[in-house]
Amino acid sequence: MDVVPDLIARNRQMYGRPGRSFFVSDLTKDALPRVDVILCRDCFYHFSFRDIQATVANFKKSRSTYLLATTHTSAGPNRNIATGDWRAINLQRPPFDFPEPLRLLVEDPATSESLGLWRLGDL
């Protein structure tokens, strides 16, 4: 899912097949399917605090089990931005205060960019 229609159209053409679907969606409010794991990669970096909180609430509303999301584990205090801008974010720091992830996949040790796995019910 993405909010950019051209990206979804390209992904449908290049990668679409039975059992693999791509949708235009607003993660902050559109109904989401119930799945085992939501992969939210490089998304929250572009969202305001308010939109991140709305998205996490929407993920939980889907009754999905896990969230796998990008986080920078060594990032200092989180700063708010306008949605569409960019900054590194540490989901374990305020205002999110996610617990320790169940698993952490470090993608870039130099920047501490990682994928953290959380049970949505714990957030």
C-alpha cells in the first residue's frame, strides 16, 4: 500500500500476480486487511507525530499481529516534522515509547537504521 498512485500502478505492472496485490491507501485512516505482519519500511520517517500515532492506531484496528517497522536505534530525541519531510526516528523514544523490539534486524550499523519487530498488542 502506498499513497502514490503512479507507484502502485508501476508495482502492479512489474510485480503483480495472483496472491500479490498493490493498493492506493492512506495508512492513517483507510481500512486495512488483517495480516500476520505489517511491513512499514521507511514510512514513519516522513510522517508527523500525529500521523504516526494515527497510523499505529489504524494498524492496531486491523487486528494484525505484528509490526515490522524501520527505526534508528541510536537517534537522539525525536523531532516533529510536517508530513512529507524526513528525519530519522527512534520508535523507542518519546512520544512513541515502543517497548524493546522482539527482534531487531540492523540494516546499516553506521546509522543504526534497523527493522524492529513488535507485537501490535504491546504498542
